[in-house]
Amino acid sequence: MKLVGTCLARGARMALSALCFGLLIPGGLALAMSLSPEETSKVEEVSSYFNSFKTLQGEFTQISPQGRVSAGVFFLSKPGRLRFEYAPPNPFLVVSDGSWVVIENRKQKTTDQYPLAATPLKLLLAEQINLLEQAEVKSVETSEGVSTIAVEDRNKLIPGRLVLVYDNNRKELAQWIVEDARGKRTTISLANLETGVDPDPKLFVVKIAKRKSNR
């Protein structure tokens, strides 16, 4: 899973949020009833795909709303661990250790950190994923061997929309697209995906800055 500039930091956050757009909120089964049997089956197939692996790694290419292209590699290990590493000249590195998500600008030597439980990444990194229950499915379309599933955050804490692009022939995720509240789109294309390869645990080590006390 390549970027530059301040807008790229925003793009990095958007890209990582995309796959896990829905939050763990109950009540999704009622929504599934509004889908056709074929649509429901496809959403279940994509959920099963995510649940078919514990580890996943590969390459990505990212296109920002401004048309900037970045690339890099990623490593995922359930539960909770993720590393999203952009290739130079993009200075960003995103790592989750299972408790914290840290976004590091290696050029400026700055970091932002967030509790994993307070981010939508917890869905992507969960042991089990059920899109019918954990996201609001807005549309399901299939054409020329590709299915696209558009979802939104069920409680509207995350504005915008995520579109998952699933290759029905290869039986794997090919792409995802994040559309923000203003309609701007960030596209992530995946390649050379591998499952079942145990990544080095050191890839998921993060340094958490201690918060200053007000006392």
C-alpha cells in the first residue's frame, strides 16, 4: 500500500480509517432486511473475506483528492495491530500496537496518538467483522466481476462514506474509496496481498508520549 505535505497527513488518516469505517454498534440486522438476498449475500461474502485471515500484508497506491499519488506497504495482524508505511518522499508512518494508534511524521519528528478503542480502526483490527451489523450499508452493486459496497458510520460520528471494491474473481479486496462530507475522494488500491505470513512483532511497537499533568 505512496505521499507529500500537510494534506498528505490528512490523507493518511482518511486512508486508514476507510477499511474500518463502521463502528461496533448493534442493530444492523434490521437494515440487512432492506437489502435483496443477492446484496445481503455479497455483503456477507465480503465480511467473510475479512474474517478469513489473521494476518495480511501487501502494497498500496493512494490517490488524494488533489490527485497526488503515494505508495507504500502495510502489515496487519489481528487483533489490534497495524503498520501503514509510506514510501519516500512521504514521511508518514502509521502504527497500531493494539492499544494506541500513532501517526508519525519522520521528517518533522512529530507524532499524533489516539486510543485504538476510540477510532474506527478497531473494526478493521477486530477478530471478527460483520458489515451488516457494524456499518450502515447504503448500496451494493456488481458489474464486470467487481462488487462495490458503500457504507457509512451507523452513528454518524465519522462523516462521509466508504466504498469497498471487491474482486469477485480473485476473491479479495481490490480497492477502497473514502468520500468525505464534502464529496472529496481518496482512493486506495491494493496489490500483492499475502495472508498467513507472520510479521515481525517489532513492526507494531510504538512510543507513547506521556501527557503532562495539570497539577
